[in-house]
Amino acid sequence: MNPSSPDFPGLAQPMSPFGLLVEADGGARIDELPPQLLLREARRHRLLVLRGFKPFDGPDELEAYGRRMGQVPVYAFGPILDVVEHESPADGVFGSNWLPYHWDGMFMDRVPEFQFFQAVSAPEQDQGGRTLFCDTTLAIAGVPPEVRALWEATEVVYTINKAAHYGGTIRTPLVVPHPDHGFPTLRYHEPVPQDLPYPNPITLHYEGIPEDRVAEVERTVREALYDSRYCVAHDWRTGDYVLADNYTMLHAREAYTSLSGRHLRRVHVLGDPPLDNPALPRRAEG
């Protein structure tokens, strides 16, 4: 995309190794942008960061704009998740801890195509809390053929207690086709080290490969996910909006300073048509 694109009320600059940063000219509002423009650019660039726009007055405006982009699922907590530190977190997402790479909607009936975030409050620059986004198509293309073949042979069964709004057991190949375009993507939730204090860790069971190759899968996937050739580490600023491709990317969070005030709001946007979660156990027919 041309860095001085007339589609945006400011400068659009490509990020490295992927993504598009749009910095608004003073006074612009996100909801003045055509929603389909944002969806198009997020599908093209995987990650769309919008900075310098006037903030929404509250979560209702975030939800309303999300609904202009597509169908917004409503969960037990409602359509908006406040990603903020809890005093006694029941689940890792509500702590200040490192959050493993994963995809949203792992245990839900439908997998959202996009996450739309608003940074209500960001930590100071030296307090951590960056969100890591990995374009898994780049990771798959970048590994040696023998590593890719090992990944393609691997299935993973994930289990987690329902301490928050999700939980249960799912099964998925490590490499799956994109639901709309068919190109290969990774579906993975990093294991939590056993010696790491962590609320409600997930458990993984590997199938399709010999047990003595599990460590190799975990090592090679971890190396790829954190490789700067395939990963963007987004350093939040208060007021940032981010639209992220959840079909193609995995995301994680760096640990941050407790009580630093990090507060993101997130709304999911389903695909068209919505994607029924292929990792859930199949229901018996009849």
C-alpha cells in the first residue's frame, strides 16, 4: 500500500516484518473510517495499528463500530472483554504475567476472524506488556522442509479448566488450512513451563508423532513464534486501536509491571460466514 494512501486521514506506513501503522492527522475519529476499509487492510497486512485517533467515549462505541465491521459475538461477560489486571486472577489473561501464544476462540463455538482492541491505558515504555503477533504463514514458509513435515504430522489435544469464560478440551492439527483461502496456518497454544507460577495453565497432549519428537516440535514452534522475521512486538500507547487477523496469526503478551494500569478493551468480529470451531469435539448425530 502506498505510504501516503488517500484512504486514511493521515500517513500509512508499512511495519516490519508485516503490518500497517496508520497515524491520524489531528481530530480524526475511527468511526469516520469505512469499516470495510479496515477489514480489507487487516486481511492484506494481518495487523492494522491505528494511532492518534480520538478515543471512543466508552465501550458502547467500540461495540457499535465492531458491529459495523461484522457480527460481534456476545459471551458470558458481554461483547466487550476488559483485559486488565485482577487482584487475584483466576486465569492468566487477567494477570500481569506472560501470556502464551494462542488464538482467540480456541474453546468457543465460533472462532472470530478479527480482534479489535482499544488501549484505554498503556503502561509506561519501560513497564512491559507488549503484545506479540506472529504471522504463522511466514513461520511455516521459513522453516526447513523437514520441520514443516513434522509440524504437519502433529495433532494437539488441549485441556483447560473453566476458570474464566472458556474451558474444556479441543483437538486440532498443528497446521490447518485458512478457512477462506486454504493456505497453511498454525493453530497452537504454547505450553506453560511447570516451574512457572501461572493461574490456570493449559495442558497439551501430542498425537500423530512419536513421544521422543514432542520436545522437537515444542522447540521449533517456539523458535519460529518468537523469531523477529515472523513476529511483531506491539508496544501499546494509550489510545491505540489494533485490528488483528485471528485466522492467520497467533498472539501472546509479555509480562508487565503489576499495577501499571494496563487496560485494553477487546471486541471480536466473526467472519462472513462465521467459522464454526473445527477443534471442538463433534456432536453425535441423530
